[in-house]
Amino acid sequence: MEQVIIYSNPEGGLCTVIPAPEALQTMTIEDIAKKDVPAGIEYKIVNVEDLPQDITFYEAWEYQA
């Protein structure tokens, strides 16, 4: 099960962090989120399978806490 980190950027767009397999060998996905998501921004760790497969409207995706 592959997981990614999602959060909203200040402009309202969705950011997706896809951890490198090498990073996951030395850090947890939570550690990566704490390192890569800007301070004070809410994020979610989700399974890749839970994201829409059709990315045609990726720019319209929204983060909901």
C-alpha cells in the first residue's frame, strides 16, 4: 500500500508529496510530512488508491480536513 501526503498551498491549490522509496527506508511517512509540509499547514496521509485515477481536473482537486 503506497501512501502520499496531501495539503493545500496558500494559493488554494492541492500539493501532493510522493515519498521516495529510499526516504521511507530511513523515515516514516509522518516524519517526511513533518519535514516537507510547511509549518502550520494541515495535511493528510492517504492511500494512493483513494485518490481519483482520472487526473484531468487535478487543478480542481481540493483538500478537505
